[in-house]
Amino acid sequence: MKHRLSYTPERRCWANIKQRCYNKKNPMYHQYGGRGIKLYKPWINNFKLFYEYIISLPDHGVKGYTLDRENNEGNYEPGNLRWADWKTQMNNRRERTLGLRKSLIDYLKHNEKVTQQELADVFNVHQSTISRILKDI
């Protein structure tokens, strides 16, 4: 071990980012690498550089904060990373439900007796997403 950081949360974060961005078999690949999201090239094989950057960011080490991309369409790169709490990160998510809402309304016009779980299965989303959309309809 060169850096003695192999079992740190920051190392797990780096490894998870690489999996989401580059491993097509990772369940989250379509949300990251499949959309073109990448890790800053010098960090791909150099955890120490990644680590030195992220620990220099404000709020590193604050309980409940995790690494977040400020521009959700941008890469994991200098200038686009911050430490943020869960609420901030949830407000920074892509709004996938706009197209889903229209599709759901169309589907319900033709299939009135269907459970939320059945809808979730049809649209390949979590049941809570269906529930949230149905509250607004």
C-alpha cells in the first residue's frame, strides 16, 4: 500500500465512480457512462490525485455529506465536484419524470385497473416514483 488509503470512504467513492462510468455491467452504468459521464482522465488510474483534490473541497468530512457533481450533466472533474447533503443532491437530480408522467397518463387511459407496482414494472422505475407522479396528476 503506497498511500494507506485503500479502505477509506474516499477510495470506495473513487472505485464506485469508475464502476458507474466505465463498467457496462454495472447496474448504474446507463445513468453515468451510458450518458457519457466520465472521470477526469488524470484521476482514472491515480487515486491519490483524486483524493488530494476532493479533500481540499469545502465540507469534506462533514457528517452526512457525500461527493456530488454540481452540473449533473457534467463529468467527475475539477470545478464540478462538491460535498453536499442528501437534500441538496436530491434537488440536483435529472428530472426523468417529465416524459414518464405523459407516458403514464397515456397508459392509464387504456389500463385503468393497474397497481402502482405493476406500473413501476411496466415503466422500469421504482414504485415510489410512480406514487410521486400519481399524487400530482
